Amino acid sequence: MNSGMSLIVKTVTRLVAGFITLFGIYIVLYGHVSPGGGFAGGAILAAGLILVLLAFGREATLRMMSHDGALAWDCGGALAFVLIAALGYLAGGFFVNFLSHGEPGQLNSAGMIPLLNAAIGAKVGAGLFGVFLALAVFRPGRHREDPS
Amino acid sequence: MGMVMLLLLALLAFMIIGSLIAAESEDLLSAVVCVGAVGSGLAIIDLLLGAPDLAITQVVVEVLCVAILIRVVLTRRDETHETHKDTFAIATVLLVLGVLLVLGGWAMTTLHPFGQPLLASDAPGVAAQYLAGGVAEVGAVNYVMSVLLDYRAYDTLGEATVIFVSVIGSYAILRRTGRSHRAARSQEGES
């Protein structure tokens, strides 16, 4: 697993992983216009990272997104979600949609729903990838490379 | 009975057979594959019933779960599988399941008829208001998102909290072995 899979798998992954990530970002950002949303898009982002992890092995992937990085994105997404919700107090209450509604059907519409979607996407993507790291990469009796 | 209904029943039978094989199989890997088949059937059912949001989420999460489970099953062999031959326990479970089945069937008769849209514009309650005012009040063309992140955002906050807590909990459980080993190793180093 450390050295990764065969050359064919690595080449295909190199071609495809970027498009998977792009599709995940599209699903997150266009959640209020077309079917999708933060949860589905975040899961697609996590799937792209897991594909890279399976194809290239542990070292190469942990350089892209370390375990602490996944934890930070997860917590940051959760905090951003609550913060955006709390910003609604500017307009009168928790979760009040205070931004302009824009023109329905455009990307810049629906007030803070795209922001909330982005927060959920970061949280879900990093969380699922972190769980995969914890289940597949942590070995019993061997802790991760942590100098502290 | 329409074409869609026939397809739904066929998919339902496929999923029930898949779950039975998954529950009864001795090999963990084939059980995981059967769980993946059940999830794909559920995704197609979502698509047939006109819920593309759910179908996308179901497909992606199912692929992720199967990948994670296969990875875990391949690295960690579970040798603790054992067969129970306790007749009394099996009889009790079957009896309770039968009672639950009867009660569930009775409860099904009070549900909304299958295939009729629950969110009709003339339905009682808040559904009509969501459908009538969704675009004007929120600005999102996708009604699912306007309900999830505006009208019912508190529910989404709870759901997000559940995911967050489960992720943090899995870290805590899976890291404990590493931490205790680290402590043991440092003690060995001192002595």
C-alpha cells in the first residue's frame, strides 16, 4: 500500500482526480440552482482524495492533505457553518438569511445558502477523508508519524 | 400497476435478496459487496421516484462506504465470526420480529398513499407555503436547498453536528491504541 498501485492505475488517477475534484466543487457551489449541495459535493471531494490515496499510497497523499489538515478543515467547516448562522443576528435572528436574494437561477442568488453549502462541503469532505485515513492508514500498535 | 411500480418492486426484491446474502454470508468481503449492491438499488429507486439530490448523495456515499469497508476488511481479518445454534434465542427473535411486523403493517395503513406527492400545493401545513414562496422568499431555484438551509436550517445544524461528533468520535476511538503504545514505548525508553 505504501508504494501504491500499478502504473496504469496511477496514470488514470492522475488524469481523473482533478476532474473529480472540479465536479465536487461544482456540485457544492451550484447546490441552490441544481440538484446537489454541500453534503453530496463534499462526499465527491472525499472520494477524489480517497482515489488518490488508494492509487499513490500513504506518503504521497499525506503530503497533499495530512491528517491534521483534514481535522483542521473539518473543524473549520463546522465553525464557519455556525458563524454564518450566527451572522444572521445582524438581521434579527439565528439563521436569518440576511444577504440579498439576487436573481433566482443565477449563481449569485439565495443569499447565504451558497456560503452554508461551501461550509458543509468542506466539513463533510474533510471529515469523510479523515475517517478513511483513521480506518485504513492507522495501524494498531503503530502510531502515525508525529514528532511531538 | 405501472411500469415504474414494476421496476420498483423488482429493485425492492433485489435489495432484500442482497441484504439477506450480506447478513448470512461467512465472508466479510462478499457481505460488503452485497451491501454496495443494496445501496445502488436504493440510488436507482431514488432516481425513479424523482429525487435526484438524494440519488447523487446515495451513490457517492455508497461508493465511499464500500471503498472504506473493503479497505478495512482487506487489512483486518475478522476471525471472531461464530454461529449460534440457540433455539430459544432464535425463537424469541422471530416472535418479536413477527409482532413488530404486524404493528408496522398496521402503522403503514395510516401513512400517506405511496406515489402521491406529499408536498402538494393544496396540502395542509407548511408544505404549501414552502412551494408557493420558496423562490420569492429565499431566491434558491432548488427547493430542496431552500428547505434544508433556510426554512429548516436548524435541522441541518443538528445533522451537521451528528456528522461532526461521529468523525471526532472515530478519531478518538482509533487513536487510543496509538497513544497508549506511545506511552508504553516512552516508559520502555525511560527504564
